[in-house]
Amino acid sequence: PYTFTQPWDGYRYNFDFDFMALTDEPGFGARFLPELSLGFWDGKVGINFSRIRRDWGIGDGNLMLSTSAGPFMAVDLYFHPVSWMNISLIAGTTEFLRTSDGEKKSAWDFQNNYVASTIELFFGQWVYLALNSSVILPKRMELGYLNPGYFQFFYQNLIGDFDNMQIGISLGLNVPKYLRAYFNIFLDEVNLQTSDFFHRERNIFSWQTGLRSHIPGLPFSSIIVQYTKIEPYMYTHAPTEVPWYDHPVNTGYTNHGEGIGYPLFPNSDELKVRFTAMPFWFLTGEAQFRMLRHGLTTGGSTFTEIWTYDQLGNKDFLKDGAYEWIYSFGLSADYNMRHIGIPITLGLSYVFYYRNLTDYPNSGFSPVDKVVHNGQVYKSGCNNLVSLSVKIW
């Protein structure tokens, strides 16, 4: 649950060649991932014009720009002027989610550009520090956001408060060749002067901490232990009035209906333990455990919720409504048959997960069997997922 990402572009066709959104009917789709790249000065300067998935950060899935985010067209720039500093910038256009309302109506209030930058500092092999900033802005030419030397978060103060801004910090502590500990925080909307900071919905942010280690004697192996917390309303935004549009626009932190940041819904947390290894070049294995908790009936728990600032009140994670608790364990393996002259890779995975539902009606947790919210039914119980993949090289 909460790991699916659409493997096609925009929409699908059924076998009558009619457009479809996400359904359980058989269909087919296409995906185009063009990439043009140039590098200069032994890789110290580069530019990439592409429509690909990207992953910015040191976590296993990142808060600002994660590999789970769908591909979108953008220009990526990077500068590595000295050994202890790296500067990166991305500027592109996010894509709307086509619904049953039709292509034009679906995109009517979602016309956004995306710009993000990061400055990474390397203090020897021991300490890593990154400063991040990003912005979702209704489509227009805004040259100031394209200068990586002036963070987008601060530049908005010079041109007017019409855009959806974010800022973040990443810190990594390394023991070379053995392990890395890291902490990431990503701020969307916060008021540092509010009392009871962690129980006010107006404070919208996400944070993550983890440990990554190599297992001696096992080739290309790693073990990751990571905790991630996504506050209510994170990656969403109130409808924005802007001078060059005659209607409010959606500046949510999404692309093609999926989050650009970490692949959890707002008002969630996750504990993840993952082990990977490649004992032979043609065989890769993975085992993963996840505990995920997500609000169902509380405000600010979806990407699509429409809200205003005067609606924001108090929050109390796990104690302010019905929540789902998901425990999952998965195993997977990929077998590359090219080592016996066959250009095919076979993949097999199995996941078992259990969903438990709780409510907190009278100052105590109460298990429930079913929750119905916004027309969707959530039930307690177990599920088994099996997938087989075939890749032809």
C-alpha cells in the first residue's frame, strides 16, 4: 500500500482505443523518457534536458524530490566547482492528472512549473550538509527562481507571495566504508511563534532519520533502517489567487496526481527496514519490513483535499480520528539470464501485509473492522501480493 506509481504517461487506452484513467479494466499505455545530456570540465559542470524520474537527497526515498515521483520534463544543471561543494538546480513543468472530466477540464486549475535547488557541502569524508529550496509556481517566466545562488524560498519575498514555497536541510554523518547516519527536514508552512508547535495544523512539514550500513563480506549489500514522518496537509496547498489567472489555481506539491516528495500520503509515518544484496552479478535479492500509519478520517490526509488557512486547527497524531496501521513484509529477487547468453531478466516478488484500523473516541484506542470515508471502504485484514516481471534487453 502507498507504493504504487503509474508506469504510463498521462492516460491509458482500452482495447477499443478509448481514453481511460486508472481502472481495473485491461488496457495499454505508453511512456516516453527522452534524455539529452552534456558535461564539461571532467564532469564538474553539466546540463540535462529530460523527462525522467529523479532522486535528490541521502534518504531511501527523499522529502523534496523522490524517485517515486512520476517523470516530468525539466532542465537539470549541476556545478561542482570545488571538491567540497556541489550546486544543483532543476526547472521544469509538472503534469496534471487526467480524470473522467476530460483533458481540458482536468488541467484547468493545474498549470504549474517546478523549480528546486540544493547546495551540498562535504566536510571531508565524515560530514555532509545540504541546504534545499523548492517552489511550485503557476506557469510564468520568473528568472529569479532560476538562479541557484538565491534560494527560491527567499526570492519570493521580492516578487510577492503567490507561490508554494518549501525549504529543507539534510545532515549526514559518515564512518567511511561502514555506515552513514542521516537526518532530513523539509518545511512547507510553519509559524515558529505558535504555542504548542507540534499540535498545530498550521505547521506543515516532514522529517526523516535513518541509518545505512554495508555488511562486510557480502558483495554489494546494504541494510537501511529509516523512520519518516509526514505531517497533515504536507505536499498540498490552499487554492491560490494569482494576478494572471481569473480563477484560483492548485499549487499542490504533486505531479500527475502523485507526490513529488516522499511516497506517503499526508498525515502518515513509516518505519522501514530493508536489506539488499548481490551475491552474484546476475542475482539480486531484497527483504523489507514496513510499518505504516495513516489518518483516514482526519483533515489533511490526502493530496486532493481542498482547504483554506482559516480551517486549520489542532492535530494529534493517532488520537484525532480513525487511522490505518499497515505491517508488511516482502521478499524479491531478480535473475539476469544474460550470464547464460539469454537477454532476459526475470523478477519475482512476494509481499504479505496486515491492515489494522483504530479509532480514539474516548481517550483510548479502539479497534474497528471497517472505516468508510469519502466513498472509499477500508477493512482490517491480511493480503498477499505476488508479482512477476520479464525484461527483455
